[in-house]
Amino acid sequence: MLTIAFVLLSIITSAQTKINVSGIVRDGKNVPLPEAVVTDKESGNSVSTGSDGKFKLTNVNSNSQIEISYVGFETQVLPVSNKATINVTMHEKSTGLDEVVVVAFGKSNSKKLSSSVSTIKAEDIAIAPVTSITQSLAGRAPGLIVTQSGGGINANGSVSIRGGGTPLIVINGIVSKYSDYDLLNPDDIATFSILKDAASTAMYGARAGDGVIVVTTKKGKGKANIKFSTDFMMTQPTFPLDKLSSYEKATLENELKAMYKNQTGSGPRWTDAELEKYRTGSDPYKYPNTQWEDIALKEMAPQYRYNLSMDGGSEENNYYASFGVLNIGTIFRDNTNSQKRYNFNLRTSSTIGNTGLTVTPAINGYIENTEAPLNQSASGGIDGYYGAVFSHIVNRLPYQLGENQNGQLYAQNDNPLVDMSPLGGYHKRYNQRMVGQVDLDWKLPWVKGLTMNAIANYSTLTSGNKMWNQTAPVYDLNGAKGPNQPMSLSKSKAQEQSWSVQYLVNYDKTFAEKHNVKATVGYEASYIWGDNLSGSRDGYILPIDQMGSGPASTQKNSATEYEEGRAGIIASLGYEFNNKYQLGASMRHDGSDYFAEGKRWGNFYSTWVGWTVSNEKFFDYLKSNDILDYFKIRATYGETGKNSGIGRYAYMQSYGYNAEGIVIDGKLYPTFSEGALPSPDISWFTQTTTNIGFDFETLKNRLRGSFDYFYMETTGFLASPSNIGFTDPLGIALPTVLSDGEQRREGYDFSLSWRDKVGEVNYEVGGNYTHYDQINSVNWQEATTALKNPYTRSTQQMGYWGVGYTNSGYYQNSQDVMNNPRMNVSNLVPGDIIYKDFNGDGKIDGNDQTRIGKSGSPRGNYGINGKASYKGFSFDILFQGSTRRDISIGTTYQGQPAYGFVIDEHKDYWRPDNTDAQFPRPQGDALLNGGNNYQTSDFWLINAGYFRLKNLAVGYDFKNSILKNDKVLSLCKLTFSGNNLFTISDATKWGLDPETASSTGWGYPVSRTYSLSLNIGF
């Protein structure tokens, strides 16, 4: 018996022998694969291969199995069989569904997900020649809607998930500022996930109603690598301003005079001799032809970007460091508007012995310096400069001077050359951001599948502004200097500090090879504190831009402080049976000091189910015949919150303070005034979301796709009682109360792609589409009286632009004028706009206004992409666009009398020989016909839906040929790329880009970018 026991013990001991397993993972061409995931199936421990494809797993049972997975390749499971070295050759597959996806508080295999999550590859973000992360996302993923509004510095665009507001941003596990995400160095991004439904977002609670974007940054891997990249970019307006010349404008003005000769009795405005001088330019200072867009703007603006990164190490000890520089120029002639940004990132990771504890400290941030001119006619500084200067460029007449014959700035009101002169003042702003974070990840060696995670994050933001308002000197035609303009100085400084902590316990274990249980519980809290201080002086006598140089009698100062605290308890439980059926639930008990005691905490939850139909036995025939290789159905339901628009301390009684509120005996004294009455019902809005979708792969995994339908209801809106504005009984407005308001949003999104290989050419084509619409099923802001008009009310209505008249073309002759209903105005003549008599009472008035047009936010957005590679060549293309969205043409582009003939399109106006014109008859005075032609109507609405060639990149890696045998370089790639290369849209017929910042032309234009980049690796 003793002998038998000894033998059995020896067998058991032998079966449990621990060994280290190492090897190399390669593809079919024997090329090492970096970042392949190698997992010990028994312990769950995993490592990633380095850049040389090598891996090492420690403490592996000799009879265990290892799993090797890599995006785009078939996952392999191999027995260890007491082998210390296992080399693996991976086989390609045409699918991207089976990959690791970063989700709320963790990671998951995409095929294990039952929630709705989209991802964007980091290389697709980095390849775009743009200056912010948001600009690189348009058309890249289903459910993600990116809207651009003009160009220039800080015109980064906005992001929406399925038509919601600004999404919550999570970077490396911590809720972060939107600006932190938008100003990330694109080369530092490792993963980018878009969480779209309640199942994926509920664990973020009260702030997750608009969806969540989760970003992680890179970590080191493999042998030491050094990479350097440089991008030289040139930008230009997609649709440059094309204004009329002096001769063209003067000729049109004479035509206008002739048109109204019988009414005014006056002759032409310009004589033939004057017209000839405009045409020939023979007297350029008395009869100038100033093309303001040419003398104020350059054709192209340069931009530069440099990035340097270093990384390396093993799975146990690694590092990543990067430094980036971005220099943004603009098209203004005098180069007085620019921005420089410096990004830095340092991250190390170390596993302590065999404890399973990994410590990852990191520090990152940016320094951003921006400058813009500041003067009396462009006094808005950085945030308002574009509106001022471009309104002046558009509105100035071609026969007005910019400079006199001496090259001096001419004394002309709103002279844009004065606006941008380096002899004037400036607004300088700096932002300095630093984020420090420590992650602790502990895989408990004595409990398989159990991990504990802790994060501590501290960040600080310091910013400052210096605004020196000084106007450049101006001169008359003879060189006499004009009067000096007032000078002033203001300065401000602000700082913000935030602390965040997070503690998680995760358990992920498979029992009996069929039952997988995954659970998470945790706690997180955050605190923000900030203050700012500002001071100013005006009435400067000397042009010295220092605070002490101004008169003390005009000095002013102010300061504020603020703080905010949040906390939450999270929990999640998921179960999967035999890789077929998934179900689970999650919740968050969330708290915020934005609300009164008793209303600070709320519960948010979600549930999900999934069925991987393709893993059923009855599906084997479809799989074996490559009819349908993979198919999964999923559904989720849950509740999240939204607190946008809720003011800080809105639940408290407040008082206003005025330092100079009253004069007593000739002296100023401060006063207090009562603020708004607090609402007893202030809390977050509640949003419930239902999502149903499916994923599939077919034709040997080459064709794949996903489809999701979503439905959302938002409640908890505050409104005045009965939505009626009561008389203020206490001399102050009544508080808002909880209403029965309800907003509904419904839609779908899908993606479809094909990946294959022809010879040595690898290629992929795909597309995605997002559609949504929303209604206020109960509009909490609409008065009861407004509800009674079914043609103008907003309740229960979807996707319209606004309320106005419907046009029926032009009056073509006097009979049209006499026989059609018209406004109660005089002087209606052929060429004026006809409006529809909607109520049939024989006249046109406010009762004929109805809902018109389509919403200014496009309800459909799409992207179509293609990629190809052949040996060292690479090709990437992205088309992007939106369905119809209406914008209203602004006053300048309408050609209203205050501005007259401005752009080339204004030549196409109604005349007896041009009755199908783009513009109605021109007028010398808008009141000539009671302003009939410039009423709010669908005549001035244009479809700004568009189709763009968003990105195009063609590159070649010289390591494939010329430098193939070079032992120093690992990469040497040259890439030509472009952004916004062409656009198809009805808006272009009006001289506008469909994503213009202003339909009057008073904004920095959307830019087209050409880029040449060089990437070198060592």
C-alpha cells in the first residue's frame, strides 16, 4: 500500500510540475507578430508578445494549455506537454469581431459582448492629417456622429453618440475632461471604444446618458524601440471666398438704379468714366479694386507636427515615453494668429516577483500656447476673433481702401488689415495640464481568476490670459495719422486640481469548461477644486503692456472659487454557458453634491442577454459550408442619467453681489440682491435605453457586419408650472418644478466590411451608417397656448428646422402680384417671393407660418472606407457624409440691401430675362416692399447634407526594398495624405462649405489639408 501511495503521489506531483514556457509567434510569412496575446488556459495568466514576437509565460503547469490570439488571425489552443519552448505560426482569417475590446472598468473579447460597443483602430486615428482627435473620427464607426463647424484654431468639432449630447470621456480608467481627450497625441492612443447602450454605460451612472468614449494609451513592449515622425501640412479653405470686383459691383449697382429709375427718378450711381477707372485700375487709390480676401488672407497656411517615442521591456517590466510638438498656423496675412502645443507621456510598468502584483505609474499632459490679435474693432480675443475679422473681410466693399499709397493702414472702419496687424494688441493664452496616475493590478496567485485593481489619479490644470487691447495706427490717403484709440489691459489666471480614486475586485472563472462567471464590484470617488483671479486697467496713456503702467483709478479685479465631489459604488455580474448563452446585470449607486441632501444618490442599472447561435449544433451545416460562419443575437435594457444644464448650487437659495450697487452721499457701496428661487425637484434626468442587435461573419469570415436598433426615453425635466409664464407674485420668478416632460430618441446603426487577399495584395472595404430621430413627446418648455396650433407646435414633431413661411417661387408678372395672396405691404413687383397662403384666408400673415425644413443636425451619418497594402505600399481612403440638414443663408449671402452685391453668385438675380434666378430681385432698401423677400422662409434654407473625400493616404515603407538590409532602421515610411479633398453638397452652390461656421461667411472657413509625413523607427 505504501508503494502504491508513493507512486500515486509521484504521478500527481509530476502532473503539477511548474515550468516556464517561451517562444515566438509568427505569421505565415515568418514575420514576428507583436502584441499577440498568449494565455495560460488553466491559470488565466496572459502576456503579450514583444515587437520581436517573443513571449514568456511563467509558472505554467506542464499539462496545461496555452491560447494564442491575434487580431485578424485564427485563435490557436496548444497543449504545453511539458515543453519549455513553443513556437507558433498563426493563420490569417478575414474577421475583426474576435478581438479584445476595452469597456467600462475592464476588457472583454468582442464575441463575449452582448452590449453595443464600437471601436476605432488607433492607426486610423493617427493617419489623419488633422490637429485634434475629434477631427479624425468622422465616418470611422457606427453610432459616432462628428460635426465640424468651420476651421481655424480650436475649431475641433463636436462628437455625439447616436444623437445625444457630449459623451462622457474615460482615459485609462478615469473620467476625464473632454479637452484632455481631444488634445491627446494621436500617436499615444492604444485603443478607442464607443459605448453606446445602457449595458455598456450604466456603470458610469448619472453622467452616462449621452454615451461614453473610453480611451487607453500605449504601453511598452519587446526590445527597445525609438520612433520619430514628422508631418508637414498645408491647409487652405475648401471653398475660398469669391467676392465681386469693384467694376462688377459698380455695374450691378447701376443696373439696380436703372431698375428703379421710374420710382427714384435718379440716374446711375456710377458714370461711364468711373466704371472705366474701376475696370482698368488706372486710379487705384481714388477708384480702388480691393479684393479683401486676397490682401488679408494667404492661399495656404503651414502646420507642423513632430513626435518622438521610446518603448520596450518585457511583460513584467516595460516603459513607454513620448514627446510631441504641434505648430498650427492660419491663413491670415500677418501671421498673428497661431497655436503651439507640446504633449508628453511617460508610463512604466513592473510586476513584483511572483506576487502577481503589477505597478504602473504614469504621467502625461500638455502645454498649449495660443495667440490672436486684439484691438477695438476685433475685441473678442481668441474666442471671438474669427467672427470679427471675417465679417470685416466679407462686408468691406471692393472700392474701399485697405492701405494708402505709402503702404500704411488706411483709416477705414472695420479694416481687416488693422484687425490682424502685428502693430496692434494681442490676446495670449496658455494652458498647462499635468496628469499623474498610479495603477495597481494584483492577480492573486492563490485564487485563480481573482484580480484586484486600484487607481489613484491626480491632475492639475493651470491657465492664464493676457489681453492687451491696442489698435494699430491708421492713416489717411495723404499719410496723416489718425487719432489714437483707447488702450486697456486685462489678465487672468486660473487653476484646477482634481483627485480620483478607484478600487475594483474582479473575478473571471470558467467551471467545468462550460460555465463562465464574471463579476466586478468596486468603488470610485472624485473631487475637483478650482479658483481664478482676474484684474484689469483701462485708459492707458502710454503703449506699455504692463499692469502697473495703467492708471490705478481704473483698476478692477474679481475672483471665484468652486468645488465638486462625486462618488459611486459599482457592481456587475455576468454568466455564460458553453460559449452560447450570456446574461448579466450591472448597477451603480451614484452620488453627486450638485443636488440637495436627500437627492444626491441614485441607482442606475442595466441587464443584457446574448445568444451565439452559430455555436449551436444545428448551425454546423451553415458553418461547414461557409454560408454563415458566426451569428449572434443580443439585447440590452437599462437606465442611466444626465445632468447637463444643471447649475452648480442651483438647489440652494442664492444672492447676487454688486460691488458698485448704490451711491450714497456721492460714494459707491456694495449691494446684495436675491437670486432665483431654488427648485425642490432638482436632480438628474433619467434615461432608459433599449438596444437589440446582431453580429455576423460569412463567406469564410471575409464578410462581417453588425446591426443595432436603439430606443431611448428621457424624463425628469424641470419646467415652470403648467408651462405657462406666471406673473411674478413675489417680485421674482417662481421656481421650476418636476414636469411630465418626455423626450424620445430612436434609430439604428450598422457596419459592414469585406476583407480579403488577392495575390500579395491585402485589402479591406467597408462602411457604416447611423440614423436617428427624436421628438419631445411631452415638451416641458412649450406653453399650453402654443400646443393648440398643430402646424407650429414642437410637441410630437420630428426633425424640422423651425417655423416660417413656405415659398412658391417668384411673382413673374403683374398678374401674379394681383392674383396671388400677399402680405399687407406695398410695392410688391415681379421678382419678389410668393408665399403660400396656408390657411386659405386670402392674405399672407403670421397665421400662414408652419414648420419648415429639416433639422440643422443631420439625422443620417455615414462613412465608406477602403484599405490596401502591397509589399511596402499602403493605401487608405475614407469617404464621409451626412443626409439632409438645413441651414439658413445669412444676411450677407442673401444680398440684403445693407450689404448689397457681395459674392459672385449675386449676379444671378431675377430679371425679366432671368426668371429662374437663384436670388430675388435686388433692392436698394429692404423696406421698399415691407421686407417681403427677407422673411423667415424655406426660400433661404439650403440642404447642407454632403458627401466628402474625408481622408486619403498613400505611403511606402522603404524597408521593403531600398533599406531592406539596413540593420539600424526598423521603419522608414513616407506618406502623402489629404483631408477634405473634395465635397459634393447643395451648399457649395451658395459659395459655402456645408460645415461652415457661419452662413453669412463670418467665420474661419473649413480647411482642406495636404500632408507629407515621414516615420522612422530604430
